[in-house]
Amino acid sequence: MLNIEIRHAIDPVTASTFGTEELRDHFRVSDIFVDGEINLIYTHYDRMIVGGAVPGDAELELDHVAPCGTASILDRREITIVNVGGPGKVVADAEYDMVKGDMLYLGMGAGKITFSGEGRFYILSAPAHQTYPSRLIKIAEAANVTLGSKETCNERTIYQFVHPDVMKSCQLVVGMTKLAAGSIWNTMPAHVHDRRMEAYLYVDVPDGQRVFHMMGEPDETRHLVLKNEEGAISPPWSIHAGAGTASYTFIWAMAGDNVDYKDVEMVSMETLK
């Protein structure tokens, strides 16, 4: 079963008028991992698609997605698939066996996609202008950098998978950040990047724990309270950071004008309100 939700772009002035439920309706990513289903959110932020596929006992096929306007999803798009569950298989231009933490990049024209096995597959897709080779990337092949400290509760390792330092893509940039035990803050000090939107997915959040995801303009911040396997769509005008009641991992993805990871505008702690 394929379910598709459309999310229209929201400007910062309109967002500033939203209450809690309106913020969650427009920016929270939830209920995308359902047994036997593919659930996609087609956003009007750089036309990014986020979603999930959980095969369960039956194979799932991802092919025609009506909002894309093409016969098959990868006719004019690229996609990154992240396995956040058990062992599974993805078949497109080849067969790919995936375990938890693997990321698979499929280039434009790779064909229809099938999912099977015990995997819980996180889906990220953006428009493409040319074909780059498909590639299965293990965490050992990712570029990585360790930032933060225990003293500031933000000791973390950033793993860059679909990234200029690792491989070429049209506009997708995807990675994973793992927080060390006892650390809870991510991406703080915060930043914005007006040339790119970003999507977060929080995983490995223990039962009963939550992540407070920060968003909004730097001088008028808001928050979403998220549980395991929930995330946030971050418009280009919004900060994106979070603090959890326990350590966790999050998957970040960007699409837009520029794939330069350092193309950001930093926000000082004094600016945040």
C-alpha cells in the first residue's frame, strides 16, 4: 500500500501564528513506518520527499508516485534509502542487502524499487538533473567528524554518507549523527541555510524518552516534542537543533541549491530567543 501526503511550503510570518497542533501538522514527520505500507510526504520545500517503507511479511514496490509527474519515481529523481531496522533487501538497478545503519543511493533512472525483509527503510528523494552511479554505503565508508564535549552535553560523531567528500549526487546530502552516552544536544550553536531545506529523523530514542526539536527563526524559536522514529521538516528560514531526555541518533538530509556542507549562516547564542 502506498500513501502520499502533500505538505505545502509555509513562510516564517505564517508559521509564527501557529499553535502547537498546527506546528505539528505542518512540520512533524510521524507515522511513516507502518507494516505493509509505504508512506511518503511530498514537500514543497525543494520538492523533497521523505517517507518510510516497512515490508513486513510481503514485498513492497515503489514505482509511480503521482505528485512527481513521471511514470516512475526515479525518472527525474535521485533517492537515498536508510535502513533503521533489521536486515532487508532493496532491489532497483541491482540487489542490495542492507543492515541497520546502511545507506543506499540510487541515481536517476535506476528504475522501480522493491523492499523486502525485516528492514525499516527511511526514504529521501529530490529532483535530479543527471545520473550518478548507485552506491551502497556502510558506516565504515562514511566520512566522519567528532564535535562537542561532555561538558556541554553535545559530544557527537557526524557521519557523512551521501556527501561531496564521499560520493557525487545532484542535490541530496544525507548523513547520520550519533550522540555519545550522556550527551543530548545536537547542532548547537544553531545555524540556518537559506539555500537548502533540511529533514531530520530521530532514531534510537529509548522508550518513554523524547527529543525537543527546535525550529523557527533565530529570534523567535519554537519546538516540537518528538518520539522515536519521528522527525521534522525544516524550512530554509528555520534553525534546526534538538535536545533529548536521553542520548539518540538522528538522520539528516538536505536538498536545494548547494551541496557544500559548510554553506551555513551561524546563529550566536546571544541571538537566539
